[in-house]
Amino acid sequence: MDYDLQPLILTFKLAALTTLILCLIGIPFAYWMAFTRVRIKPVLETLVSMPLVLPPSVLGFYLLLAFSPQSAFGHFVETYIGIKLAFSFAGLVVASVIFSFPFMVHPVQSGFQALPRSLTEAACTLGKSRWQTFVHVLLPNIKPGLLAGVVLSFAHTIGEFGVVMMIGGNLPGETKVAAIAIYDEVESLNYAAANFYALVLFSVCFVILLTVYLINRKLLMKIG
């Protein structure tokens, strides 16, 4: 039986782009959150964690309102940047970054906070700049946190359903990711196709998580 691979390709493309963007913005944000003393830090931490507790449909609904061309934000992005966010792959990427943000920030922030302050002080004593300290001293010492953030962000994006359904709908080749394809096949009583998509996602997530646990175990053994 031939299966449509487009939903799987779209899913992994979305997960890869989302993870890449989260690395670029989530790691610096986690570093800032780990060491900042601003009074609104509890508020920021709450906002970052909201996707963990909010029903995906709630977050998806408000993002859909924000992405709509009728809203100020959606109109600005579509008119002046030329990107349509509602019911488009670009919208899925933005929504996925927001929805998976805590999965990148939390483990990386915890990694930074667990580091002894003496590392930063020693780097400053040796004349390292903040950027050099961040790249060459701090990041190499939080490898387990970085790995966890990257993998959790990727795996979480693979499993998205509610948010991507609200933002992207069900457009083949554009927004129809594997989770939505599974839902469609189940509704059509095509359990063979649903099982194919589900088994691929299950297998990929299992292998990724197993790899992370094995790598982290080796890293902890070296540290110990």
C-alpha cells in the first residue's frame, strides 16, 4: 500500500525549522533569564511557562486572532513584510516556536543556573569578554541541558496537534502535518494509514529520546 509521505516530510521540516529558531533565540534568552535580577522575572517566567499548562486550542485560538489579517499584528506582517501567517506554513513555524519555547528555555536555563559562579569569574580574570565566556566557557559546560532543550523542542513540535490545527487548518502540502493526517485517517476509518503515520512518529521520538538518555548518561559519568 502506498502512503502519502508529504505529511511526514512537512512535520520534520517544521520541527527542524522550529528547533533551529529556538536555538537562536531560546538559548540567549535562557542565559539572560538565568542571571537577570529584574523585578518582573517571575512574570516573564510565568509567560514562558504558559504553553505548558494552557490547552493547545486556547493558545491556538489567540494566535489565530493575532495572525489574522484583520488584526493589527497580522495586517502589519502581511502588508509590510509580505508573510501570511494564518493558514500557512510560516504561521505554523511562528506558532510552533511560541508553543515549544519553554521546552528549550527551561532545561537550558536550569543548566546555566547550576553552573558555579567561579567559572564566569575565572573567565573574566583571564580577560575573556562576555561573548567569549558565553560561547567558550558556559555553553560547553551545559551540554546535557542544551541537548535536552534541542531534543524536547524537536520532539514536542513533531507531536503538535491542537495549535497547528487552529493556525494551519488542513491544507495538503502546506499545513497538513502528520498529527493531522492521523486524525483524518482515523475519521475515514483508514486505520492502516493512521497506524503508518503514528508508528513513524512513535519510532522517531523513541529513538531520539533513547539517544539523549544514553548521551547524557555518558556525559554524567565523565563528569562524575
